[in-house]
Amino acid sequence: MAGNAERFNNLIRHLGLDESIYVILEPKEILTRIEDTAARLIEEIRTVQPHGPYFLAGYSFGGLISFEMAQQLRREGEDVALVALIDCGQPLFRKDRMGVLLSPARFVLYLRRLKELLSDPGSRSTIYSRIRDEVWRLIFFKSPLGGAVRRMSRPDAEPAPPASGMRQAAKIESAMKYQPARFSGRISIFRAEERTVVDKFDRFLGWSGLANQIDVYDVPGDHVSMGDEPYVSVLGGKLRSAIETARQERA
């Protein structure tokens, strides 16, 4: 999570002292494909645990990476016991503009979103942040200026920490390009109950049909506060339950 392992301390505390938990930070270099990031992090986890079963969890954007890690590990014949997506939306669900025009049901859904957007300050702030992220993406990945900046931030270039805006733009770019395939197993979605209009009306956060089985666990709080007290104790308890379910299936 944005290079900040301490953000997970609350959750780890509620998973129990008998668990061995490793927090994996994103690579230092900027990658613009989910697949490349997942492959790099698989190399990292194999330095600690060469083979499965693997229990993977990812928060927000990290959920996309965890999902792709599970896909790659499965293709290599490894056992992936758990894929936990903590308030992680499937990005193509939000960008299916043609689907909105061709599907009456989806069109009505977007009208409901628009109506709530006009009256909900929390939803408006979410929209503003996404517009800001899209502007960064256009600057860094769709313009000549962005090409020059990316060349300066290559690992073999002069050391210069990339701007946080560029790193965020890379995440947006990689999420937009990612086309998740169906996972031949179970995924567990931990969904914050307090939602903005952007994805309020889909219980599966866009993941429906992308796994053989999908479990949804509702957690009080919003996208951020679900990881803080007192809500994180609920998240920890439900994640612990999902872990136990995965273990029992393999007993």
C-alpha cells in the first residue's frame, strides 16, 4: 500500500499472533502492467515461501495485484488457498461505457448514480479525485512530456524519486489496461458498507462472473476507516474466518 507497511498494523493485530504475515510493498520502479507487478512480487514471496498453499490479500489497488498473482501462481501449478480482495473494485466494470448505452438496466443504474452524485458530498470528492488521477495519467502516459519524465525515472537513470503523481498515474494506467480472466477458484471480497455513488449498487464490486465462487463479507466503515479502529476488528475477524474456511477445505 503506497510503500507504507504500517498501515496494516491494526489489521495484523486482529488476525492473531499464531499467523505468519508478510506485507509486500510495491516495486520501487514504476511498472504500467498489473501482470509485471504481480510477477515481480511473486519473486519476492518465493524468497520466503517457494511453494503453496498461498494465502493472498490485497487492499484497494493491491487487490488487483493479488488477483493477478493468484492467476499466475495457479498457471504454474501452485495451490492458492485464499484470494482476499479488501474493498477492491474491478476496474473494467467502471469503464464499460458502451455497456451503459446498450443495456437499459445499466443505464438506469448510472442515472441513479448521477442523481446521488448531485446530492452526496462524499461521492463528489471521489469523483474529483478520479478526475485528478486521470489528468495525471494523461500527462505522464499520453503526452510527450510524460515520455521524457518516464525516461528520467528508469532504474538505470540518474537517481531521482518519481513524483507521487506519476506513481499514481501508473496505477491508473495499469488498472485501465488490465483485463482480468476468470479465476478457477474462490475469491473473498471484503466490502466497506459506507460507499460512494461510484460503486454503491454492486455488491460484488464488479467481480461477478470472474471466479468459480465469490464470498462477500460486509465490513463497517468506508474505504479508509474500515482499516482503523473500531471497524478493523470486524475486518480482522471476517478475514480470519475466510482463512479458516480455506484451511478446512484442504484438511
